[in-house]
Amino acid sequence: MHYIIGLMFISEFYGGKDLLFFSFRPWRSWRLGGEKMNLRAIPKIPIHRASASESCYNGAFVSHPASSGWFTRDTPAPTELRCAELRIVLGSMMTMTPPSTELNDALAKMDLTSDNAAIIGLQYGDEGKGQIVDIFGSRYDIVARYNGGANAGHTVIIGDQKFALHLIPSGIMCTNAINVIGNGVVIDPAQILKEIDGLNERGVTTDHLRISDRAHIVMPWHKVQDGLYDTAMATAKGSKAIGTTGRGIGPCYADKALRSTAIRMGELLKLDKLKAKVGYICEVKNTIFKALAEHCNVPFEPLDADKIYADICEQGKRLAPMITDTNDLLHTGLADGKKILCEGANAVMLDMDHGTYPYVTSSNCSSLGIYPGTSLPGGTIKNIVGIVKLYTSRVGEGPFPTELFGDE
């Protein structure tokens, strides 16, 4: 079963952060009282390209063709509406201190957690997936992230505390669930250690975190390559920069396909065999980067293989206890009847194959990436939960037909 969950953070009405929550089964239209009712974004909602996290628009996603109605403070939303195959569950402007009783009750009514499930973004990211994963997570035995890298940002708010996660699954606060970083994720060791330390310092344990030994590592040369390639494309005649985050995600996935210049997490368990590999990769990359830097007329400092190896050894020793065969972990969990929740990073419109290519991320962030990104057998995930927000925004370059410019 496929569901769509919409989140609307409303801060203008109450001076605080409130949540409008709804869900519906994704058919194109339904009939209500003999009339056809379409689901569409209300035209009044400002649509723009986001430069930062913003959450102060208001309104509802469901509207009748004859009128664009708003659910506001003066016209509170119904808690539940049913018509034929349509089911909309709306939180009545509940205070955003998840997991709230109202939201948990609404989710329970939807029966989404009766089987294995996945939570994905249906727009360009920033839909609020992390918050929903955190709320759902306590109902599952395993929470598994299946794609992307540190270019994703998932926020979890618990009481008055805010947690920003980039690589660690958003179910990490649910200590009853094993949190898995799957083989489809590319991992920046420095970034994940920073997240682990930050959580531990705030009293959040990460003892239930497991990292796939097949996940690829974002190395320092990937970040250098990201910047140089973007500069080269921006300066090339007739070309245009993609607008990457500069965190080395794309080059890491590229090396995954090239194979000979890739390093996987499992190799951190055999550091004595890694030194020679780091050395020859740096030699190859330095040759390429030097030529590219000269072409772009930008300075270039050669990669220091010894320093990179020393850093990865230190990081590897800390991460080693968490690195494991997550394929076996997940398959064993299935055999034992464990429930699994998969978490997608980024969103459908940024999917490598099915998004607004080439202005996309470098992985399959739709539900199509679940199985190769975790090793789970096809058909394992019964409930796909898509998250939307009630206005559209995107970061970076790329087509965005409804974009507003200047004072519009």
C-alpha cells in the first residue's frame, strides 16, 4: 500500500511551531457527493527556491476545483475525513513537540506500521522525513538508511531539543531499534564521527548503530574533485554548473562504478592492506587534478597520501566496532520476523534516474533504491510512505517552473 503524508509547519499563527498533518492514498482524484475532487497544491502558496530551512507558510493541500479553501486558525481542519477510497487524517494544529499524542494516534489509525515500510521524500527534499522516521521508528525493530551521503540533512525535534543528522538514520533516538546505514550510502568518516560525538555528548547512545561493510567511503580527493569539476563546468563555454554541495558525494558514487579508485567501509577493518591503495589512488588523482586545475587557472595543492592514510586509520579504528555485514543482519532480521523501516535521503525529484536530470543527486532516492541500497529482497517493503510539504522549494540549480524571483 502506498500513502502520502503531508507536513505543514505553521509558525505565523501561534508564534511557535505547529504541525498540520494529513495523509491520503495516492490516486489522482476521488468523488465526493457526486462531484470530482482533485488533489492539487493551492496556487496561493508562495513557491520559491529555498536558501535555508524555512517553515512559515500556511494552508492546506486538499482543495475542491470550485474553491481554494484554507485550513487556518479560524477554520480548524477536521480530524478525519472519509469518502470512498479517500482517507485524510488531519492533526488539528497540534503543537510541534513530537512525538505528540495526537500525531501518534493519527498514525496508529492509519495502520502503516503493521508491516515493513519505507519513508521517502516526494519533492526536492526538506519535506520533514526525519521527523516522521523518528515517530515511526519506535514501532520497528530495524531502521535502515539506503541511499545518499552527508548531502542529506534530516532534523529531529524532541521536546525543546533539535538534532541535525546527515548520515546517521533518524531512528537513532529509538534505542529499541537497530539503526543501519546500508550499502547504498556513501560515508564521510569525519562527518559520521562528528555526528556520533555530538549525539553522545547530548546523552544519546549510538550503541545500536551498524554500518554496512559494503558502503563506500567519501575520501578527501572526492571533495577536491567535486569542486574542480564544478569550476571546470562553470567556466566551460556553453556549459552550466550542476550546483553540487561540494561534499564529494557524486565523485564517490562515480568511483564506486570505476571500482579501482574506490574504498569501502569493510577495508577499514584491514588497515594494513589499505596504505598501498591510498598511495596509488592519490597518484592517479593528483595527475588528473593538476591538469584540471591548470585548465581552470585555479591553485592546486597535491594530495598527501601519508596524511590521508593516517587520518583514515584513526577514523577506521573508531568506526570498526560498528562496521558489519548488514546484508546478513537484515536477512536474519526478516527470517526472525523483525519489522524493518527504510529511510530515504533526498527525494524523488532528485532521483538519479527519475528526477530532473542532470540537476539531481547521485543516488536512487525514490523507493526504487531501497532494495539495491539495503540488499533486502524485492517485495519485502509492503508500505511506502511518501512525505510532502505544502509548498515546493529546492536548493541548487535546475528547472523549477513555479520559481518566484525578486519581490514577486
